[in-house]
Amino acid sequence: MFHSVASAPEVEMTSDRKTCEDGFVMTRQPVFDRRLQPWGTAMCFAQSAAEEPLFGDETTASILLEAYLPQRNPVREPTIVYFPAPAILDGMPRLLWPQDLLVEVDGTAGGTPRLTEAVAEMKKAGYGIAVNGFHNNGIESALLRLADVIIVDAAQAGGEGVRLDLPDLVKAAQQTGAKALVSGLDDWETMLHAREANADMFQGFFFNRMNLRPSTKSITASQLSRLRLLECMAKPDPDFKTLVRVVEADAALVYRLLVFINSAGFGLGRKVDSIQQAVVLAGWKPLQKWLEIILLSDLSPTPRHQELCYYAAQRAGFLRRVAKAAGKDGLVPGLSLLGLLSYLEAILEMPPVQALADVPLADDIRLALCGRRSPFSPWLALVRAMEKAEWDAATRLGQSIKLCMADLSRCYRESFVEADSLFRAMSSPVPAAA
């Protein structure tokens, strides 16, 4: 367990999300539209300034981009990818198809020779253009004329002055003809300020802290049964036969299971005549991950909540890998459940205390999910530090369990690959009858 970082969730960091002291890290953050429905993803590759540029040659750049772009849907979703000015000048964004891709450029680099011309050529070729670091000071005007999206950092807008400065920045950005995207949104209240400022899009993990008040809304019997099943599956030695009976009793789960094991990820090449046989053929471990996501997704099937389920699944995968890398295998089931339920407040739209009242969770997990101090709290703090690109905090938390940033980065990237694969399998079309 973590020992010296009990107060880590409260640490405020100032690290640049585009630079990291140790190796490189890929970040993905969700982007929502004004209706708070999922719009797409914003990506950034951060690395140490002392190392060779990630996009220094086409082969390396191509491998990075193709390996880490979102691949959870059969059709590519809109994605904003940050490229440093030298990579843009070298044409690295052209390694990707322009459809649904926005090249993010640093607005403060407008004075770089030939950069504006290179960005203009990309726009002409069909790439979307996103310009970050907007301060409405006129310096970035040449790049702003090319922008489809202008990114305003809520944190840069001025702390307590966010409420006063943000509306003016959003309005000025929109007057260029571009959409205004507010990034750096880490809590619900800040997102609401950005929404009141009439921003078009919102980037970040602002669903982390909603602080909803108890309401008359109650959890349904179906939701409760799924939460209890999730808790049951998280035990070190789940009752295999009982779980098979639960699946067999749910016609929708049976159908989705059969589609899943016939997806490209398994390709069994044979017919199955029972759920138990399907479980044996597919293997319990991959099936368990799939079933956990299905149960979580069924809690609320709206697009926004499905987006949160995706990031919850990724969190679970990250925590599983970190625990194993740290030699703490005994914590894996509990940490996986912690990740899966970490967006429960936003998915069910009620306080976690209320949502979990009748779910037999271990006290340490329950306390962490309810925002109270627990031995699991630092693990949740580590997830959030990685998501928010707070590299100093993530490094310090990793050191507490004897992991370096390279270890954390590997676990983080692999968790996205796994989540993409599972969600892609969930959306696979039904195979044609023979």
C-alpha cells in the first residue's frame, strides 16, 4: 500500500502537460459538447525535454500515432492531437488520415518561421485545426484565422478570476468564427462556469467531483442487482457456477456473450451449445473484464454515461496493472472494482453514499469512492494525476510503491489498448448466419 502519501489527493501541481521528466506519457481526455454528450477525444504525447523528439522520424511517429489513437469504435471518432511546431513543419500529422482529425498547434508558436504556412497547407488538405493557449492578445492572430477550434485553458484564465475572464475569452474566440473549447476542467463547478460562458465544447475529467446532493431518486432493482454482481465478481475467488447461472438467466447477456466470443478478438471458429462451454472456450479472465463492462454500461445506457463507462474501464485496467507491477497482486480485485465504480456518481446521477447504500462493498473501497480518506485513496489520486497530466504528483505517488514514471506510463497506455479492444468487441456487428 501507499504509506507516505495519504494527503496526495489535495496536492496542487503546476507541471506542463506537454513535458514529463521521465520518458514519455500519452494522455487522453474526453471532450463533450454543449449538451454534455460525448464529442470526441483530445490527445497529447508528453516527454522529457532531454530526450530525442518523439516525432523526430516518420517511422517512430507513425508507430506512436497508429498505436495510441482511440480505436474503440469501428468508425474513428473526432480526435484532437497535439503536435509541437517542429513536428508540424516536418509534416508528421500527414501520417494520419485527415478525416475527423484536428491538429492541435501551440498558439504561442505563431512566430515560428513557416509554421502558419504549414498549418494552412494542412487545413487545405482537409485537416481540422485547433489552436491552444488563447489569451486574446492578438499575438496568435495569423494562426487563429485558420482555427476550427480555439482552446481556452480554464486554469490559465485566472483562478478566482475564471468567472470574470472566461466569458470574455470564449466570446473573443467565437468571434473568429471558430468553436471555443474550454480545457483544464477538473470539477463540475468549473465546467458549469464554462457552460455559462457559452463555450461550445468542454475537455477534461470534470465528472470526478460533482458533489451531488441526496435526492428522491432511487436506484432501481436492476441497477442494484448489477452492482451486487460486480462486487461478487471482484472477489479473489468468485463462485464460477453462480456467475454462469446469472448470465444464463439474462437473455440479453446471453446474446451479447455469444456475439462477443464470435468477434475477431476470439475467432473460435466453432459453435457453442451452452453458456458454460462459451465461458470455458473464451477463458474466464477476458470474459470477466467484458462482463464487468457490460454490467457497468447497463446501469445507464445513454451516450454520455457510456463514455464514462469507457474511462471507468480504463481506470480499472490501469489500477490492475499498477498493482501487479508493484507486486501487490492481492489488491488487484479491489482496485479493479474501485476503478470500475469511480464514476458511479456521474453514471447514476446520485451521491455515491446513496448509490452504494445496499451494495456490500469493503469499507476501504466505499470510503474512497465517497471521497473520504482510505488506504485506497492514494490509488485513486494516482489515476487522477495521470489523467490530468500532473506528472510531479504521479511520480511521487509512483515512488511510494517503487514504480517510476516509465512503469506508470506503460500501464496507462496498455489500459487504453485493453479498453479500446473491449469496447470495440462490444460494438461488433452480429456475425452473419452460415
